[in-house]
Amino acid sequence: MQDCDFLIIGAGIAGASAGYFLSRHGSVALLERESAPGYHTTGRSAAFYAPSYGGPNIRPLTIASGPFLRQPPDGFSDSPLMHERGALYIARQDQLATLDAFAAALQVLEPDVSRMDGPAARALCPVLREDYVAGGLFEPECSDLDVNAVHQGFLRGLKQHGGRVVTDAAASSITRIDGLWTVETPSGTWRAPVLLNAAGAWADDVARLAGLAPVGMQPLRRTIVILPPPPGFAPTWPVVLDIDDHFYFKPESGRILASPADETPSDPVDAQPEELDIAIAIDRIQQAADIPVRHVENKWAGLRTFSPDRTPVVGFEPDAPGFFWFVGQGGYGIQTAPMMGRLAESLIVAGRMPEELDGFDVAAASYAPDRFR
Ligand SMILES: Cc1cc2nc3c(=O)[nH]c(=O)nc-3n(C[C@H](O)[C@H](O)[C@H](O)COP(=O)(O)OP(=O)(O)OC[C@H]3O[C@@H](n4cnc5c(N)ncnc54)[C@H](O)[C@@H]3O)c2cc1C
């Protein structure tokens, strides 16, 4: 039996970021079922940071994460976490009204975004088809993220503060005995007064194990393909996103990374790409751009897990003292990780929102599990 102050189930970016910040206040044990942290969703992302991405409860978390990602604390990482790229949202003639509405909403948050016509959009990414792209919106702040560096930085920091990362440690039983959450795993039994559920796609399973009602988390599968570079390829192209979120593509290590932006409901599993989704990705991208595809160089799929209102669930379960939900990061868990970690720290240790979010129109209630109870 091993005791600590904070016990966290799941060592993806969520568990790692919460553990990093909580390890400043007490002992932390991070329990991970797999033999290496990051095997599931965290290791399968498209790795970009876009303040425009996500709804009104996501954007503040992303924007407030920017300073940490741009200038992490000393010793966090040997290399930069972010690399400038820019995002280009594109629209066909029939999508221009959607593009204009998005531009108007975004300009309030990001004055630097610029609305442009078709030729200007094509100048930023010349493989875009003249007969397809009628307009664009450029978001300069969008960047590539070094996901591994962010994840490892959190894990390293946690260990430097005396925290432990325990792999091959699937939580198989969770009970609350004498005020302590007691978690049995193949790597030992752990106890703590505070238990964080950071189990990603398995969040509801972990709640059930603890005898609690699920909140209705839904994992949605998303597919990525890596394609050979087309003629005229430049590594400096922006990430190009369909304004209706039906596809995106971007340069990645000299290749094209592309997705059909699929959201297929799935059980919590080790997600694998389906041939149909790969074909849809290629078809949609070829309608918009001259990217010949002779073969697919690599492919994978991952689960983006959402709550019923697509806002993360962060907070204590109302009738289970010490059980803290930290799930539902959806498609934004990397770009929001620093502020999500701070949010968990601040709610658990101080019972309030972190000051970095003071200027934003968000409250603890926006994220609390109470909204599903
Ligand atoms: C294709 C794709 C593209 C994406 N692109 C982006 C992007 O560009 N930018 C961005 O910010 N986000 C992106 N995301 C989303 C981002 O990857 C996720 O929001 C984030 O990784 C979720 O992290 P997590 O820690 O909650 O989940 P996970 O990384 O899945 O971690 C959960 C962990 O919990 C463990 N676990 C579960 N049950 C148990 C148990 N009983 N005991 C012990 N351990 C357990 C699992 O093994 C797993 O390792 C993308 C996701 C996908 C799939």
C-alpha cells in the first residue's frame, strides 16, 4: 500500500499536466495502464495550436496556454515547444457567408486575423485549386506544437518535484475507505484523499469503477494520413482548414499530413484507421488542392473524447469527496494543456479559477461535472 496526496489515473497530456502543477503542493502518483505514457490520443494528434479552434469555453484555455507554450519555465524543454505556421481557413463560393461570420467572431479575439480573396489565399498555398477556393481567412498565431516535448516536459517536471509515474498500472478497483481513494493496479495499491480521473476515452469506465454515474463521455475517432509531397511543395505552407471542418492538411516533416476531420463514435479502444476514412480524406483534399496521391505513406487514428456539451469536465464530483474529473479535452487537449493543468491545480488547491483566466468570460461552473447531475 503506497500513500500520496494526489493520485491520477491516466498519463496522457491531461494527467501529466495536472500532475506537473499539483506536484508543487504535495506528493503525486500518476498511474498509467500502458507500458509508456502517451500511447493513446496524446501520441496521435495533428499537433497544432490554433486559438480559433473550439467553442467559447475552449478559446480562453488555448489563449491563456500561449505564454507557457511560447516561453516555458527554465528546464522544461531543451527545444522550443511551438513553431510558427499560420492557419488558412478556406471557403468555396457557397461557404463564403460561413467564412464571413467566422471572421467577424474571430476578429474580436484575434485582431491579427485577415480575411482575403481566393487569389490571396492561393498565394499562401499555391496547390489550392483556382476553381475551388473563393475566399480565405488567415490566422497568423496558429503554430505547430512539439507534442512529445510538451508531454515529456510535464512528466519530467513532475518527477523533479518527487512525483512518480507508474506504468503497467491499470486501475482495476477503486474504493473509498476511511476518506482515502484506494486504487488497485498490477503495480501495487495506491491511496490518496484526492483522485483525478484523467483517463481520456476511458473516463466513464473509471467513474463506474469508483461506483459513480458516468457523465456520458463520447470518444470520436479521427483519422490522419501522411501523403508524399506534391510538386511545388513548401514546408512553410500554413495548415489549410475547410471552414465547415470537413478536412485539413499541413506540411509535416517534408510530407503532407491530412485528415477528413472525421468524428465517428467509438468505444474506448486502441483506435485504428478505416480504409473508407482514408479514401474520404484523399477525395476531399483532392477536390480542394492539386495533391496527387500515388500511395499513402503512413496512417493512424485516435479518439477525441467529448462531453455531451463538448466542453471539458473539470471539477469535483458533487457527492464523492475528493473525486476530481479531468476529462473531455476533445480535439484541443494539447493546445490547452498548460492552462488545463493550472485549472485543475487552482480548483483543487485554492478552490478558485486560476488568475490567468480572470479576464475571460468563463467560470468554474462552465466546466464543473455538476452540469450533468
Ligand atoms: C487525430 C487527432 C488530432 C488531434 N489534433 C490535435 C491538435 O492539433 N491540437 C490539440 O491540442 N489536440 C489535438 N487532438 C486532441 C488531443 O490529442 C487530446 O485532446 C489529448 O491528447 C487528450 O489527452 P488525454 O490525456 O485526455 O487522453 P490520452 O492521451 O488518451 O490519455 C489517457 C490515458 O489514460 C489511460 N487509462 C485509461 N484507463 C485507465 C485505467 N483504468 N488505469 C490506468 N490508466 C488508464 C490510457 O491508457 C491513456 O494513456 C487531436 C486528437 C486526434 C485523435
